[in-house]
Amino acid sequence: MTPAEADAAVELLESALAVPSPSGEEHPLAVHLAARMREAGLTASIDAAGNVIGETEPRPGPTVMLVGHLDTVPGELPVRRTGGVITGRGAVDAKGPLAAMISAVAAEADFPGRLVVAGVVEEETPRSRGAVHLGRTRPAPDALIVGEPGGWQGVVLGYKGKLDLRYRVTRAATHPSNPEPKATEVAAAFWQHLLDLLGPDAGHASFGTPGATLVAMHGDAAAAALEIGVRTPVGFDIPAFTAALRERADGGTLDVLNAVGAVLSPRTDPVVRALTAGVRAAGGTPRPTRKTGTSDMNTLAEVWDVPMATYGPGDSALDHSDDEHIAVDDYLRGIAVLRTALRHLAALPPRAAAPATGPAAAGTRPDRPDTHPAAPAARQPEGVLR
């Protein structure tokens, strides 16, 4: 990367940080980035959901899509650069990764296929509206890189799934000394039933086990409600789990607000290999990781059965914090990693030229006919209840 390219990349990030974009208010940033994409030689547009999409000139080779998100959590931070560090809301989560993607795509404009970089809306909300719209309206690419912070040497193989629930129950108003169960007591019992169903090994410390969080609770003896988040591992049967919970609802109602399965790509996945090669080429030691959170990788894996992984510079421990910042050197290394990865992915066969595959092929599903021959068999959002 030349000094001029590095300066331009840093200025792009700083300019993006200067435009506040909490969830639901991303449009000014989308407009700003669309203009910057055009200045960099990409075609750019804003779709019906508010996602900003930049593309290189189409050529006969594969299509590689890079997807980051525009939105941040609420709360502005002053944008400043001090001692090689850039501070600002979204520096890590996830304007840093998105700006790195835009810079890498612009620098690889002679890619032999097509590069598509998308900044999507509302990733920080339960429904991931931007990624859902992208999956419904765009054809599946040949490979996907999702932009989230994992450190410039980190390659994220997968994320736990997520199940957002609301439980509500009412009971006739009675005197506190009446032995009939109160709504608050029934709700407390329901929470315990949920923990019992998950089993004694449940918790958030391990990628392979489910973990539950009592996000909110309110009520009294007559009416009570719980909001619950459950992080689910690969192989977790969400429908069976919710059916079992409804059997234990004790007259209450259970609403599923959002559900997305876990996703896990193997180390042999072409995108994982390409990013790993990029880290090594930049002088780093690749760190394959699996995260217990959830990202747009989960959302897009449910509609696109293609090679994929998540990558982005920045320390994820700083997500949503009042000290959110990114080291300039790490940000620039992240761009270099992405550029090398894109060159490796140029060798993928485009989908139109790929041999047809059926439901029995590795990594395919009968309800997902648009598949890729290199799709990783280990990525399974569905399975059996543990």
C-alpha cells in the first residue's frame, strides 16, 4: 500500500466515523459512503432497505461479496486521532471493518470477476433488516466475507445462533397470602424450566453449549413478562426447544421475536483459507476463532450456502464501549489482508460455470437449491436438541 493509499483509507474511516449512524438512522452515512465509493471508481447505489452497495466492473470470473454494517449502538464519541489510534463510535463495531472492505475493493478494481461491498442497516437490532433484505434480493455470490472485528490476525469461522423470546402470563389478582401462584411466581418458574431444558452444562463460555440471558423482567402478582435471549450452538433444534417451552408455559404465552441458527465454516473453507493466507502475507499469525455472539454471517448463511467467514480489524472487546478505538496500523494491515484474500478468491469458479449439485451433496439442503460446490459441509444451522 502506498502512502497515498494509506492516507486515503484513514481519511475514509475518519469521515465515516464523523457521520452518526445509530440503528434506524443510517441514511446519511449511506449517502456519504455511496459518494466515496463513486469517487473510488465503483458504481454505487442505495437499495430499498437503505443498504449502500458498491461494485466493481463485472468480468467473467467469480463474484465475491463483502458485507459490513452501517449502524452503531447509540451514543456519540468524539472522533480524534491520537498517537496512531483513531477513536469514535463504530471505530471497531463496525465502521473500521467496513471502511477496510471499501478500501480493499477499490484497490482491487481489476478483479477478474466482480467485487461487491455492502454496508447494511440495522445489524445491531434483533431482526438484521439490512442483511435479510440483501439475502432476499441479491443472487448468492461465489464467496462471502462478513465484516466484524476479530483483530487483524483473527479469522472468525462461526457464531452461535440466537433465539429472542418473550413470555407473558396473567393470574387473577389475590391477596399476597393466598396460596394460589402469582404471575411473578409463574414467570420465575418458567425461567427455571428454560434453564432445566438447556441442561446443567449450559452457559456462554463455550461455543458448543447453549446459554440463556434473562434480558428483562417486569410485572406483579396479576401480570408478568420476561424477555429472554438464548445463544444456540451448531446442531441446536430451535423448533423442538420452543415447542418444549410452550408445554411448560403454565397458561402463559411464548412469542418468538427472532430466531437465527448457528453457523460454522471449516478451516478448509475457501474464504477461511484466503483470509488465512492474507494474514500470513501481512506478517501475522492467523488465529481461527469461533464467537459466542451472533452476526450477519448467521443471517446470510440461512439463504446463501456459499463459502464464507468473518474478518475485520479492531479489538472486539471494545465493542459498544466508551473507549471504542482502533489502531491505524491494525486497520491498514486489515486492508492488506483483505486485498490478498481477494486475489486468492479470484481463482474460485463462478457459479454459472460450476457443476450442478443436488440435495445430497455436501453442504446443500433440499430447501436451498442455489448451492455452491465448495460450500462447507460443517456449516449447519439446524440439527437436534441437546
